[in-house]
Amino acid sequence: MGAAGHARGAHRGRPGPRDEHPAHPVRTARGGLIVDARAVLVESFGRVGPTVHRIVDGLDEATLTWRADPEANTIAWLTWHIARVQDAQLAPLAETEEVWTAGGWAERFDLPFDDSASGYGQSADDVAAVRVPADLLLGYLDAVTAATSAYLATIAGDDLDRVVDHRWDPPVTLAARLVSILADDLQHVGQAAYVRGLAERAR
């Protein structure tokens, strides 16, 4: 869930989900449909960035940092957390350095956290510390999205069954880890949309 209390509300009048490029199913000889799992992952991860852009583009600092109550998360923190979760968890899978440090984003954001911070377990004060403009938030998210797309392009269907974490019972496969990352991101995308709706209605 990330940091403390998520605001709840309604975000109305925004464009719907991107559906121009759905994952392409393959019809079998018996008429059934087989959908390539990798294509579904590519499509699903590919929707995160554009959806966040529709929420965040053009927002001023007051809206980005608006809070439903003193413990609630802000759009700025949620957007940063969305990108950090994807970046921090995918980099080890791809065996690459995180975009956060490799691309100089940690220096540009200049947050009062360790470079390894991704938002988990942070306090209300930590949430308030994320005060950066929309273009910086979206720039980092776009860079992470590009890195994710590049990694997903390298995996084959058989790779998804590979165990990537033996600390759990059952062990975590690559497919399960990717779905977990995606689920966390999508949850926070929805929260950011709700917070924007609340902020606009509070004006």
C-alpha cells in the first residue's frame, strides 16, 4: 500500500483507458483463443505511463501536494512511488542499475531519502517531502517505462516460469513477480486519480 492513509474519492471527466492496441489473441484450430502472456504484460505495463500522464499533466504544485487529511498520500508522492516500485523491482530482474540512479533522477529530485527508498514504510512527513513539478515526475516515469519495455522485449514465454525468489513458499516465479509489480502500480494509479478528483472538488 505504500505510505499512510490513501485518499478516497471520485475522479470524473477524464479520458478512459487506452485500448487502441489490445494484446492480439491467436485463434486455434478448434476456435479457442490463446493470448500470449508476454504480450499481455507488455500491454498492461504500457498502460501505466499514459494513464498517469492523463492524471498528472498540467497540475500545479498545490494540486500535486494536496492532501485529503494530514496522513493522506499526495499525487506527487503516488506518482513517484509508482515509478520507484517499478524501477526498483524490475532492475534486479533485468540485472541493470536502477533508472533512479543510473539516469541521474535521484540528484534531480533531491529528496531527503536514501537512494534505495521507494516509498514502502514511509511516514506522513516523508510523503510531504515529495514536492517536485509534474514534468520531473513524468520524466522519471517515462524513463522507467522505457526501461521496462526494453526488458519485457527480451523475455520469452518460458522465462515466465523461472523462479526468481526462493524465499517464499511457493517460490516466486518471474510471472508472479511481474504481476505483483503491475498490481501495486495500478492500485496507486487509481489512488492518484481519486486524489485528483477530491482536490478538484475541494476547490
